Amino acid sequence: MTDATNKASLYRKIAAIAGAIGRVEKDGYNPQLKYKYATPATVMEAVKPLLSDRHLAIVPMVNAVIKDPTGSKTQGGAEKVITRVEMTYLIL
């Protein structure tokens, strides 16, 4: 198989999974910003069997963890930071 054929096959599998997932329950809640979200564990629970059926796996890799100070402190005196995590997801 050529690289283009492999990519086309992978893209078809990903598209089939995206079409089969349906709604994922929003089981997390951010109290500071007051919104619900689907936790990563819930998303993976929905996606994992579909990946398995198509002989695919996702391998998450953390590239960097960046902590940016906000210049303010919590009520307890600890410095508030915004943490960003840069990741790559390898699909095998």
C-alpha cells in the first residue's frame, strides 16, 4: 500500500467513528465558568470500542506543560496560574 492509500483508509475509519459516536454525555462541570462538558474519560469510553472495531488505537503524548502566572492569588494566598498542556495524539 502507498502512503496515500494508508492515509485514505485511516481517514475513512476516523470518519466512520465520528459518524457512529452520537451524543456524548456532559458529565463534568466547571463551577468557575458555569458550564457542563464531557470529561476525557467519558469521551474515551464512547470512542474506545469504535476504535477497537476498526483496529485503531490512540496514544496521547504530553509535549509540554506550561504554567502562566495570572498575577493574582487565591484566598489562601497561593499564586493563581493558568496551566496549558500541549499534546499530540498518535493514531495507530
